[in-house]
Amino acid sequence: MFIAFVVVTLITIAANAIESVANFMKADWVKRNSHAVGVPDSLLPFLGFVKGAAAGGLAAGFFWRPLGIAAAVGLVLFFVLALVLHVRERVFHNIAGPIAFLALSVATLWLMLAA
């Protein structure tokens, strides 16, 4: 169980860190996806900060579990809201991304609570 916890958490950290950088850089694919659901470019740095802070919180969770759990809960809420936004705006062509990130976040949270 501990190995699964470490592997899944590291994957979640890496994925959110990459997304964070892409948001700060305002990558074309990030802008296309955010425009599709009505998120303005001005919010991308904030979203990058949230994802980066969550990745950092997950990393710190290896040493202080309550912070990791809080970061995982935050990511679960973030990606539930992202899914709600996709459904509300009827944007389904790129919904696999938020679903995958939500699945990673839920798995990380579950493993943090179980480990």
C-alpha cells in the first residue's frame, strides 16, 4: 500500500506541477481549453498558483500528512468544480483531462488517508 501511495502521489504532483507551469506560461492548449469553458486568460496565473500550491502541499504531505491531506482535498474540490464547469458549458471534447486529474486526486487522497 505504501508503494502505491508514493507512486500515485508522485504522479499527481508531477501532473499538477506541469499544469501549473503551463498555466503560468499561458500555453496555447491551456488557453484553448480555458476559453472553451469561459475562463478568461487573466485567471490562468491564479489557476497555476492553485495547482502549484497543491503540488507543493502533496509533496510536503510526505513529511506532514495533514498538509498533504488538505492539498488532496483541495485538488478534489478543484477538479469537481472543473467538471461542473465543463458540463454546465456543455464542453465534452476535452472533459477527459479533468476526469483524469480528479481520479488522480481522489486516489491520492484515499491513499493518504489509508497509509
